[in-house]
Amino acid sequence: MTADDTTLTPASRTALAHYRKRAEECRRDATRGPGELVALFADAARWDALADELEAFGETTGEHDGQGELL
């Protein structure tokens, strides 16, 4: 999360932390072996993209692109 998260609701800050955590878990799991390396890094990139979108655009009225598929 960024230092200036005051524009986000508590629920959005929770979601942002969840997205970042999931991305980190995917990257950590990718170090275990090459079997699913590409898929895990792709998953990490998707979680990072969701977090980046939430940080960049703040509150919106609907779901973010791809959010439903990942959650």
C-alpha cells in the first residue's frame, strides 16, 4: 500500500492488502519449482494489476476488471 491511502475506505484498504498478499504468495510459491512457474507469475501479475488499479482509481461503484474471476 502507499503512504497516502486516505482516499480509500477501510474495505478497500483491506482488499488492497489482500491483493498484494496474494501476489506475494504466488511469487513465493513460484520459487518452489519450475512446474507451474509461468502460471504463478501470471497470477501474481493479475493480483498486482488489481491492486494497482485500486490504488490508481480509488473508489468505484462496481467491481474492478477481473476482480470477480480472482475472488
